[in-house]
Amino acid sequence: MINFNSVVKKKTEIADLHLHTNASDGELTPTQLVKLCARRNIKTIAITDHDTLAGTAEAKAAGDEFGIAVIPGIELGTNNNDREIHILGYYLDGDNTILSDYLSEVNEQRLKRTELIVESLAKHGIKVNIDKILDKAGDGTIGRPHIAKAMVEAGVVGSYQAAFNQWIGDGAPAYEKKTIQHPGELFEVIHASGGAAVLAHPGTEWKENEIRQMKRDGLDGIEIIHPRHTKRTTALLRQIAYECGLLVTGGSDFHTLKKRVDPLGKYGIEQQNVDRLTTYCENGLNA
């Protein structure tokens, strides 16, 4: 069960509720990421790795050491009507069997998708060793970033970004779609484990009527602040959230320090909205 009292509410300018570690496709270990957040005076964070809670326990232990409140989170994804949908879940109970069974199934699907991409690459004359990809993933959830890294290491592409642009990115020759699910199924899994479901980085792709439909299906909030969102987009999403009665969150979507622009500490949400999210989950999603 989630111990809400362990999430110390500290007054800070922003909280970063969208961070990735090497438990999925991030560069840093949970401890390294927490230490970096401490150096940048980010006092409240959420670890939202793709399809896993594996980094949460380590992050919370490091958070206790460095005075950082760590919210257990996740990022789930699906493909519906040829659109990628990413859903963030917050305050999840990692011991919930519905969630753990779902994640086991998803990670089997991830492995199958990886195998299909490798087969597709081979048909185009691009040879990548599946064992090398598995090595890249380690104990974390496997995904296209690990394929891209293995492709660079094998010398079949010149860069990580080229792997996506030329071969495995959305719509590229070796691209394979994720398993198709209705977003309501993801909301149900998150709710079953006591969490709140938030639409990740919607940008301007999702219209208000679509967001209202997702709310009817169980959506609890919208990520309004993200590196890909302009100030105008953030303002529009904030207004939609207000009119629809949805929570608002925000974060840097941090993965690595190797990007040209480092977003950590520059994108986040006000503490009052973290408090609202916490209260909402404390009261069984009915606050």
C-alpha cells in the first residue's frame, strides 16, 4: 500500500513529475537521478519509467537520504486508431496484482515487438544481434531506444537519431506498432492500483471533445507542462483541464544529460497542484 505520509510536501518553485531512469530508457540510475535533482533544488519528483516500477524503491531510498519527496509513478503506452497514447500513473501500489500482471503481459509484448523489429531490419539488410539489444536493456524494460543503441554499436547507422529517422521511428521501414488498446483499459489498471491517470504530453493533438471523452472513460488529469509544449499550448491545456475538472501535472520528461538541451529543472508544476494530486489519491480518487 502507498504510504502517503512518506511523501513529504515541501514548498518549492516546481515539482518534476515526469522522469525516466535506467529501469526503462533513461541514462541515470534512480539514485543518480535523485542526487541530480537535489543539486538542482527540485524537492518533489515522480519516477515515471515506461511499463515498470522497478526504479521506485531505489529512488525513494535515495530521496529519504537527500531530502527529495518521490512519488511512485509510471508511463504506460498504447496505440489506438493509429495514434500513440501515453498515460502517466501516479501514486501506484506496486504490490497490486492487477498492475503486476498487466506489466508482465506488456513486457512480453515489448520483447515480441523488439523481435519483430529485428526481423524487419534483417529483411532490409540491417543485421542487429537480439542479444546485444537485451544487454542494452539489462534489467529494465526493453524498447526501441535499446535497438537504436545496438544499431549504432553494430555500425549499421551513424547515430542514435539516425536509427529512428531512417529505420525504427514511427512510420519508418522497420517500425512496428504497439499492441492496440483502448485508453480506458490503461485508466482501469492505474485506478485498480490506487493511482491517478494523466494524459502525457498531449500538445495540440488532442481536441477538447476527445479529452472530455477520455474523462468519461476515466482520465483524471492532463500533463500541461512539457518541453514540447509552448506557453500558448500550456495555457490552452490548463484552460481545458479547468473546464473539464481535471488535475494538471508537468515535468521535464528527462531521460539523459546527453541531449543538446537539458530540460531538468526548467519544466515542472506548482506545488499546489502536487498537493491536489496527493489529496485526490489519498481520498480514493474522489477529492
